Amino acid sequence: MEKNQEIALTQMRKSVEKLGSSTEGYGEPTLTRFLIARSMDPDKAAKMFVQWLKWRAAMVPNGFISESEVQDELESRKIYLQSLSKDGYPVMIVKGSKHFPSKDQVQFKKFVVHLLDKTIASSFKDREIGNEKLIGILDLQHITYRNIDARALITGFQFLQAYYPERLAKCFILHMPGFFVSVWRLVSRFLEKATQEKIVIVTNEEERQYFMNEVGEEVLPEEYGGKAKQVALQDVELAPLNR
């Protein structure tokens, strides 16, 4: 570890304690994610970490969101979870044409936590390290105006930014129709610069090749030019973690 990073981690731990909390039980990889998200500023990282602890305790008091709590969202089978990319990142696919604005925002927020937690957990070999990332694919093929839900997109990205810092490796957006451009402009206003830099809207052959190379054809479903079968989120079984 670099000396400057080691100093920043020490300062962050002290700042967390001053805020009345503790970093006990969380290793350097986890704390470093918060530091990176706040440009290596220990005080800002500490504040973000404490806010995350409070949010997690309130949103996920049992440590996880069960499928029974988000059954309505799972029924549409709009989220797919593939195996790991060439860099070891789990690949999550969102089918926009299967999504419709939720009438229950509390359940939808729990669903976002459920899918992000499960996607990240699928990259563990035996236990969490703390720096695992994911690749997201938002497929907008065949969407209609009934599927448009800027609020859902904003919620998803805001959760990633505030509560899953440095978890997103890349986000690829496929088949964006012309009528969706204005929606994306609205969503983009809520995205931090660091998040925007990780998003690739695939519009040409060069971007498509980059997308294929980053994910890998062994992981991509056949409909995207890969060799894998699509697997719905709820059909993925994870081995018990050795914590």
C-alpha cells in the first residue's frame, strides 16, 4: 500500500470514530472504496461511510433482502445475472422492455438493493474482499413509452453512487432509441462525473467490439453475439459464504 493511502486510511478511521461510529469489521479494500469515491479526502470519506452504515442498518436490518420481499419485481424476470467477465466482474443485464414503473417505491428500492447485493456476492470465491465490482448492461431494445421510468434509473444510479461506491466497473447501454435520448439527458443530471465516465452507450461497431471484449463472449448471452445462455436473477443459486 502506498504511504499516502495508508495515511488517508488512518485519518479516515479516526474521523469515523469522531462521528460516533466504528470501522471495526471492515477491511482496507472496503474503506478504500469510500476514499476513492471522495477523492481520497479522509473526512468526506468518513462521512460517506457513516451515512452508509446508517442507511444499511435501516434498509437491510437482517443483512439481506429476501426474494419474498421483492416478489412483484422478480416476477417480470427483467434482470439476468451471468457469470464473471474476463476481469472477474459479474455481469448483470437489465431488460428495459420488461420493466414497468413500480407502484410500490419502497419495494422497488429494496429490489435494487437485492439485485446489487446478489450480483456483487456472485463474484465471491469464498468470502467478500470488499473491492468487488460489477458490469451492468441496460438493454433498451423493444422498449415503448410504457417502459420509460427515469425515476427508477435515477434511483439505481444514486444507490450505486451513495451506497455502493466504486462497485461499478462499467455500464453498457444497448439499443437506445431516439425517443429515449431526452430521458437519458434527464437521468445524466443526477450522475457524478466518475459514474458518467464508466457508462458506454453502444452506437457503432467500435463500441460494440469494446463491449464484447470487456464482457467476453463466453459470458454474453447468444442474442448479444456471445455463447452463454441467459440466466434470470432468481434462478442463480449462490454457495453459502464462508465468513
